[in-house]
Amino acid sequence: MNHISPILCVVGARPNFMKMAAILPALTDPACGLAVRLVHTGQHYDEQMNDAFFRQLGMPRPDDNLGVGSGSHAQQTAAIMTRFEKVVDEHRPRAILVVGDVNSTIACALVAAKKGVAVIHVEAGLRSYDRAMPEEINRVLTDQISDFLFTTERHAADNLHAEGIARQRVHFVGNVMIDTLHRLLPQAPTPQEVLAKALPSSDDAASLTAGGYGLVTMHRPSNVDDPEVLERLLRCLGEISAEIPLLFPVHPRTRARIFGDGRDNSSRESGLAALLSKTGQRLIALPPLGYLEMLGLMSKATLVLTDSGGIQEETTSLGVACITMRENTERPITVTEGTNTIVGSDPEAIRREATAILGGGGKSGRIPELWDGRAAERIAAVLRTHFGSA
């Protein structure tokens, strides 16, 4: 057994996996040679989806799986803290490394900070300035108790400095999610291959993509938890799909709102499902997809409509026009430099932007600084300097 105290690398939800898939090899590369231990909190607990993501991303199975499952924000955060504390006590790490802004990020950072263990935050300094978003609270608090803050864009350092964080703790390294995209894009299946597998009973795989298609993802509570908002968005997407087919991998949260989750009589099908098969529309519901399948669809799409932060970054890297159905973004560089346009949940604004893109008026954008596939190498170089000796 390695006698050197490890760095505990924490993942909890699927957006974390793509980032950690780039970081782990960089830290364990002989050029860096740090001892690491991968901890999965189990915040996202769909074993089938987790296994698929880990396999596609080439990640090792976690050394520790805390298995916390679902619950309210308070319940989930408390459960993670309680179980993670035992891992910290057992392995006495030199540092913990957290990514992004999920509940696992703040929970594990709090445990480490209170035990005097250094906290490393990858993807620090992003701000939407919307405190109604739980992720914004997680971002702000994690940054305040972190010792090493690695940012994806230069402006993030200004956000951190304005909040009283010393500049010497901040390191601009680029975007590790784009590292993974660069590495795995050549392995992504074609859209036709994805659809043939996702819709095995359909003969439309080739025809759906022949003249171009759009890709939809939607899971934010602000868009899917209110039935009136969700209905309004589905009707809008249906109207756009009359112009171009829209492929819609339905997130489990969204699927429960549309089709009912089956747990009790009150959660039976809501009536929204009919909007996915309305005559004259081509809004095609798909099951949840793995990372490579999503990458294959995204890379060839004419446009993407989303409320996901990560997809805003991925479309910018791929040069694909993106319409973000949110009122704000914590990733403004995708708007100022990339292919992203923020439209909110107003159907008229969504339709107007989609029409502009389909008419050839979408943003061309450019690749942001240091989104070059080498961000994890830069992180490893900084950490090697501080933790490279026994």
C-alpha cells in the first residue's frame, strides 16, 4: 500500500464525471505522480447510467462509494458530510479535490475545511448572481473555503477577488470538461448509430437526421417542476420541430414530470406526453444517453436548446449554435465569445432565436482562451509543486 497520504478526488453527479475523467490521469501520470483516491458520494445513484459513464470515460471504479442517494438539499448534504468524514478520518488525506457546484462539492469541502485539510476547487469563480439557484450557493461557499481555486476563464478571478479571495490562491488553467471532449470526440458514434440504438423499432433514424436536426436537453427545476412552464416549453419546442426535427433525450427528472413517476396515484401521466407526439411535429423523445452518444448528437446538430451549464461550454467548443432556456448563466464566456445565446423561458424569444439560426443567423463564436484540451495538465503542474514530495 502506498504510504503517502492521498488526495481524495470527489465526484457525486454526472457533470462531475467528465471533469474528473481528465483530472485523474493527469494527477497519476508519472510526470506528476500524486497518490489519489476516487470517492463517489452517490448523489446521482442510477447504477446503470453511472456504470455507462465511467466505462465510456475510461474512469476507474471509485475506491469509496458513499451511496447517499436522493433527498432534500439538507438531507443529502448532511448524509454526504457524515459519510465523507469517515473516509477523511480513515485515509488522512493531504488534500481533497472537488469539481463543479453540486451538493457533493460543498459538503465534502466543508468536512475538509473543518478538519484542516486543504481544499482544491476545480471550476472556481463561476457566477450567475442568482441566489435562487442552489448551485450558486454551492459555488460561492466552496470558493470561500478553498485553498486552490482553478478557473476556466480569466473573468472568474475578478469574481473571486471581489469576494475577498486572494489572487495567489487562484490559477487560470482552462476547462477540464473540454479536455475530455477533445479526447473522446473521435470515439463518438454517428447520429444515425445513436438513433438506431435508442429507437430500435423506428425506421426514421436516417430520415430524421438527413436534413439537419436540433438537440434538446431540459432538466432545471425552473423549467420542469411547474407544469404550466413545462407545457409552454414543450409546445414551443413542438412548433420548432415542425421546421427541423428535435431529438430530446429526456432527463429522469423531466420524464417523471411528463409521464409520471409511477410511485403513487398523484404522479400518473400528466397529459404532457401527448405534446411529444402531436401531429405535424417531430419532437422525438429519447431515453437518457451516455456521454459518447450525447457528444455524437451534439457535434453534428444544427442547433442545441438546453438549460445545462456544461452543454453551453461543449457547444461553444464544438462551434454549434446554442439556445439556453434560462434567465442567466454562470458561464458568460459562452455568450461573449462562444456560440451561446440566453433567451429565458419565453416561447417567443426561443422561437425567434431558433428561426434566426435556421435562417443562417446563428453565432459563429470562437474557442475561449486555454480551452485547448490541456487544462488538467496545468492543474497537475500546480499541485505537483505543492504536494509532490512525501
